[in-house]
Amino acid sequence: MGIISDGTTIFDSGSLAAGLGSSISVIKKLTASSSGTLSFVNGSSGVVLDNTYKEYLFVINNCHPSAKSNFAFQGSTNTGSSYGVTITSSHFQNKMDEGNTGTHSLTYEAGRDLAQSTSFQRLTETQNTANDECCSGFIRLFNPSSTTFVKHFNTTFESISDNPSSSYNFCGGYFNTTSAIDAIQFKFESGNIDSGTITLYGIS
Amino acid sequence: MGLISNGSTLFDSGSLDASVASGSMTHIKTLTASDSSTLSFVNGASSVVLDNTYKEYVFKFYDIHPSHSGTRFQFNGSVDTGSNYNATKQTSMFVAANIEADTDTSLSYQPGDDLGNSTGFQDLAGFGNANDDNDASLAGTLQLFDIANTTFVKHFIARTNYMTTGPYPVDTFTGGYFNTTSALDAFQFKFTSNNIAAGTIKLYGVK
């Protein structure tokens, strides 16, 4: 059943009409608890990661590592059986230390980009482990279900590294495949994700 | 017809009541390219809203694919509801890029893609021209702030990712302002030459 008001459809077939509801929908929130990985797999545990949305947004909050390590992600084309899609990407960082000693920089990070690699994509500099230290940021993944085009993504992360320093990271690139991406996994490259949340949104 | 529940209006006259939680980002219009020379969003035409209804407008680009290589994706604004797309702009652009062959990287300002008080179209992809390989495309976001303002210039920021010849993935950051106190009421997207073979552009309003 639907309802039409003054000639305008308000809702029909169980959904609000386009333009009336929110364009950003929460799909799934995962909370780490000494977790080796956090994975979002299409069709599993309420996760949608298909052609329902043209864009997916992952928001990462306060991910705290058990060991000094880079936070990283990868995609899957086989609903999470393996995470090793070919990626080419760039990565740069803006950095300033807490002591305000003049240790500031804006640099391309060759150790964090990928060139036709199936490795996990680094999202941050090596993350410190003090109790108050964590990383936060977001990833935009564009049209992962396309079977024609590569799948672009860009990421923005803030983390705490060495001195300690504020480390502001920007990564952009593509999954160089025409297969659909249907799962995404996050991890620290060593140790666990002690705590933190990752929320997946769909943008319609 | 309206609907009132426990004394609260839920909707009336074809619209949800403002008190009903419906999210702060509202989809306005989707245009899909099919070998299109331009894609234009004009306030008041084809259900497009580009006025003071929203303080911020967001354009999203998905799988924008050029009909030919040797071209760049770009945009311009209008102050006369699309009669002309030539609002004056002051802009900057920088990029990060990494070639697939792992033999070249770049983090650089792009002087060839900025505008100095120019009425020309603003590139949204720098560093190199678009690749027209079958799997090559552009994706990204353009945010425009308070375009209906008649006191201040109108700022915008954009971040796009695309494949350029090389091939490189290029992460492009563009910022600037329309240097006018006239309201902007239309925007047009195109490649510098030839057509937008395929792709989708969505317009949202942010309350």
C-alpha cells in the first residue's frame, strides 16, 4: 500500500519516496574487542555491499592497536574467502609533533602506496599504542559492484605516531579489477584491534 | 491529503513535515550520461533545486567515462539559470599520483589546472588527461557552500579519483571560490573535448 498526498507519493512498497528519506543509511556497525580483523561481507550479518548503493562510506572511530602497526584494509571479490584484490594507490601525509619542535612535514609516502599489489592498503603511519592513542578516519568506496570499471576509493585518516605526532593521511586509488568487490576487511598489520568501531553506510 | 498521528503532522501537501526526522542529506537529482556532451543542473528545471533551500550542495560522480582520451573532466557555474556557464573563479589544485608500473610518484601543485580570476571551466582532474580504456573512469565529490548568498563569494572543494594515461590513479584536490556576489543557480559538467560516454552525477542538498 502506498500513500499519495496532493499528487506526490509519500511512500510505497515499504519505502519512503526518493528525496524524502535520508540519503545516508547505516548498514552495519562492528565493534572491536581484541579483534584480529573486522570484516564486512555482503549478505552476511546484515551487511549490504552490492549494487544497492553507488557509494559506501566506512567511518572508523578510535581504533586502538595492541602493537605498534599500520592500520590497513583490503577488498575481496569472493565474499571474503580471500582478501587480495590488485590495488594501485597513492598516499601522502601531513605531520606535526606534539613538542612543536618544528618537526613538521608534507610528504609523499612511498612506503604506504601500492603499485599493482594484492597487499593490504596502509591507511595510517605506524600507530602508537599508549592508552589514549588511536586512529580515526573514513573511506569512500565508489560503485564497488561495477563489472565494467575499476573501483575507486579515497581515504582520510588521523593517527598518532612516534614522537608523538599528529599524522594526517590521505590515500587514493583503485581496485584494479572489473570484478565486483563484495567484502572489505580491516586490520592492524601486526597484533589486534584492541578496541574501536567501524560503521558502514550506504549513500543512495 | 495529510496524515496526523497523536496530534503531530507527519506529512501534508506532498511533503514530509519538517519535524519528521528524515536525514540531513537529501537526494535532489540524478543525471546519467549517454555519450553526452554536457550534463547540467539548473535550478527550477527538471525538479532541480539550487537555491537557498540548502546551505550546502554536494555533487557525487560515479564511473565518469570519457568517449576519448586526451581530455579532462571539468565544471562551471551560472548566475543566469544556465544561459551562460562562465562565473569568475579563483582556484587551486594539488594531486597525489602513483603509476601502476611503480616507476613514478607525485605529490604536486598543478599550475595548469588552477584558475586566476578566470571564467573558464575548472578542471576536476589534474596531473594528466583521462584514460579512455574500457575500465577507466572518474569518481568523487564536489561540495558547494551557500551558493544563493548575495553578500559573499561562493566557496567549493572537490576530491576526485580517476585513471590517467600511464596509467596512474590520481587523487585530485581542488578548492576555490566563485568570485561573485550573485547567486549561483546552475552548474554544468563536461570533458574539455568530446563527450561523457557514460557515468552518473547525483546532486544532494545538505540542511
